[in-house]
Amino acid sequence: MRRQTVQDTLEHTGPGTQTLPGPDSLPLRFERCAPGSNVPGDIYLDAAQVIVKRRSAGVPLTIVVPMSMFEGVMVSVVPGDSFGTVKATLSLRHRDPALCIPLAETTSPESLSTIWTAWARRLGLPMLVCDLGGNVQPIEAYSVKREAPPAPRRRLPLLTGRRPRFLVRRITGRPAETMKIHSREREIIARD
């Protein structure tokens, strides 16, 4: 039986603004064109993976990409079509530009700030910024931190490799005084 989900579409929230529903409505299904092509493809976005269905040279193509293969959730701001406007794009960044998934496009970058942090937290990916030169850098202060191993417990460097700590508190016996060896004595054990 197939899982029933709502077919999510683009919503107009203002003049020249196109956004997708937030990450709280995962899983999502939507249609977007691949970067650099005019052929639309069906995209299924889940918290664990992305499935892209496209046609390449008339052949149906299905690509499954685990979420761990994406570098992060990236915002890029480029000059708009008219003077004084900008175009901001929120996308899942992949090393292969053909696998980058555009999530939202808008003419007001301020509206992407809340969606950007929500997508990064929900998917467990770092937040990335792409400047006009094409350089991608992470934002460390707001990025999702991977869980680090716990800090080591207290160690006594002087005792490492030596006796256990509970034995340090015990007073050791004095073997020279407690065990006396009699060299010319006979054995106590009776033998026939």
C-alpha cells in the first residue's frame, strides 16, 4: 500500500515570491527544473533521502540520494532582473550541481531566514552561504552541531598504567617481615 501524502505545490505569498511549505510538512513532493536545464523533474523530499525522477534523452531516470550526501542547506543571493532587486534561493547543496535541490526562491531574502534555520535543523545539515563569487562557506554560529563524543572523565595521569585507584588507598603489606624463610627447617607436611 502506498503512503498517502498531500501533493504540495508552490504558493504565492507576495509579489514575485515563490516558496515551498516549511520542513514541518515532510515528506514533500514537488516539481522543479534541474539547474541548467528546462526539463522539469519530480522531487520527493524526506528527512532521510531525496528521490529525483527526471527524463534524460527520453529515458526515465530515478536518482536516490541519502540526506547525508548533501553538504548543507545553502542560501545564495544574486542581483535580480531589474535594478535594485535581488533574488534569493534556498537549496540543498550537493557536490554535483545537477543534484542540488532548490527549495525556495524569493525576491526578499529576509523571508528566507526563518525557513533556512528550520530546514537546517530538521534535516540535520549545516547552514551554508554562497557569495557572488560562487564561494560556499558555512555559518558556524547557526549551524547544526553534530553530537561530539562526551568529554573524558577525570584521569589521574600519575596513576595511568599503574595500580587501580582503590588499591592506592590500601596500605601494602611488607613481604620481608611477613614471610620468613627458614632454610634448614624440615617440612611440616608428613610424608611416608
